[in-house]
Amino acid sequence: MSRTRVAFAGLGAIGRPMAARLTDRYDVAVWNRTAAVATEFARSHGATAAASPRELAAGAAAVFTCLPSSHEVAALLDGPEGLAAGLEPGAMLIDCTSGDPVTTGAIARKLEENGVAFVDAPVTGGVAGAEAGTLTAMVGGSPQAFALAESYLSAFAKTIIHVGPTGSGHALKAVSNAILAANILALADGLTALVKAGVPAATAVSVLNASNARSLASQQLIPERVLTGAYPKTFRLALLDKDARNAVDVFDAAHVPAPLLRRVSELLGNARAELGESADHVEVVRMAERLAGVEVRG
Ligand code: NDP
């Protein structure tokens, strides 16, 4: 019996392990801007590499996108060789990009006019969660579209939550990552000061983790990446900066002052300008270290 065909565009740091998990259940077609990445993925995972976004979408029951922002998703849909030209009525687009609600609203309306269902389904849980199939997906869309998307998403997500109408998944993801960034920046400030005050960084982190100040950043990111100096590249600072900017748009739309998280967005913009497009998000700690003239190691 032939398996359902699904398609995946965007084999980046997190897209690749998500697409890999889909190959266990479905016939998977992939497309990537750098075509060699798709060709290599197809060879190693028994998938098909499509020559264009249009070809990718043709015959697929569900098409996933996992691109830097909603602007790249909108651009991929357009034109004679675009995704929209290949998406068939009755199919659906599942956008796992951490995107923005406004661009997403326009994308969804255009697709729905052509009988294509849409959900925004950004994920959390990192590259390790994608590899293990334990991501959390926060889904925006109609109840009908959510019901359609849920079983596809379960290939790589363990927790799948319908959070509201179209765009609300992206709003939630943007705010969630602004809060993550606030945690990392707060730890960077606090730890540089404590090291200068004579508290070894590892001691400070142990005590913070036994206190009400603990967070994923203090329990995992700082011990595993900063104290060790390992700084693996799993999630680019440029993408976290984009998420915090999207969060500011959410605050503006809701007429909420949100002074702390707006400042977080500014600080991320400064860090991105200083550290560059390929820096990992946890490297914002390096900026605090430079300003304080001290290293957080231990
Ligand atoms: P990467 O930067 O690793 O990969 C980006 C992907 O998008 C690549 O496949 C890249 O292709 C493609 N791409 C970039 N620009 C374009 C374009 N103009 N047109 C078409 N394709 C393009 O990003 P991630 O995989 O880390 O992130 C993807 C999304 O998932 C982002 O929205 C991110 O915020 C989100 N996310 C990431 C997490 C992580 O831990 N990494 C966790 C949760 C969400 P090419 O190979 O040609 O560069």
C-alpha cells in the first residue's frame, strides 16, 4: 500500500531532524534553498528532492515549511514555480517557522481562497527535541485545520496544543522566546557581577538552581554551554532577535507597554550587530562578559 506523501521545505538546524522523523511514517519530498542539502538528505533518508517549491507541493497531502521568518514563507509561496502553484485543493500547509501573525494572516487567507488549509505550528524543544520527537507545537488555526494537522505534527511533536486562531501560535512563540532571552540576559548580568564579587560561577549557578530564580537557562543552557565554554551552535542569535522583534509587534498590536521585553529586544539587536549572523543565541553572554571585563566559567 502506498504511503501518504508529505513535503518539507527548509532543512536547517531544526527543520532537518523534523523532516527526518516524518520519513518514518510518510513518503517525504524535500526542498531546500541550497539544493545540495536536499539532495544529501534525500539520499540518506530515502526521501525525494524536489527541483522547485511547486514540484515539492504537487501531490502532497501536507506541506511543512520551516524557514527563518514568515517573509521567506510568503516569498516561497509566490510565482509560477512557488509552493502555492503546486498545493492542491484539499491539501494543507503547516508552517513550523517561528513567524509573525500579520504576514501569516495574509498567507492563510490566500491559501484558504484556493481550498488549501493552513495552520501556524511553531515548535519549542530545540534540535535535541526534534531528534527525539518530543517537541511541543503551539498551533494557530481553525479547529478543523488543527484536527487535520495534529497527526502529521505527532511525527516530531509529543505535545500539540491548539492555542487559538490563525497567527496565535506565532504570537505565543514570539513572546515565549522574548521571555527566554530575558532569562539568558538576566543570568548574564547577574553572573558577571557575582564572579566579580568573588563568587565562583559554578557555585553561583548551583545556588540559583536551588532558588526561585531557576529556569531552563540556569539549569541547562548556562551549565552546559557557558560554564563549559562549549557554546554549541543550535539556534542562531539572529533568529532569537527576530522572535523578540515579532514579540514587540505583538505588544504594539495589543497596545501593551511591556517595557522589559522591549528592552530585551533592543539588547538582542545590539548583540546580533556585534556577534554576527552565525552566532548562537547563548553567545549573548559573551557580550555581557565583554562589558563586565570578566568570564563566566567553572
Ligand atoms: P537555520 O538558519 O539553521 O536554517 C534556515 C533554513 O531556511 C535553511 O534551510 C535555509 O536554507 C532556509 N532559508 C533561509 N533563507 C531562505 C530563503 N530566503 N528562501 C528559502 N529558504 C531559506 O534555521 P533553523 O532551522 O534553526 O530555524 C528554522 C525556524 O525554526 C526559524 O523560524 C527558527 O526561529 C525556528 N526554531 C528553531 C529552533 C532551533 O533550535 N534551531 C527551535 C525552535 C524554532 P539554506 O540551507 O539554503 O541556508
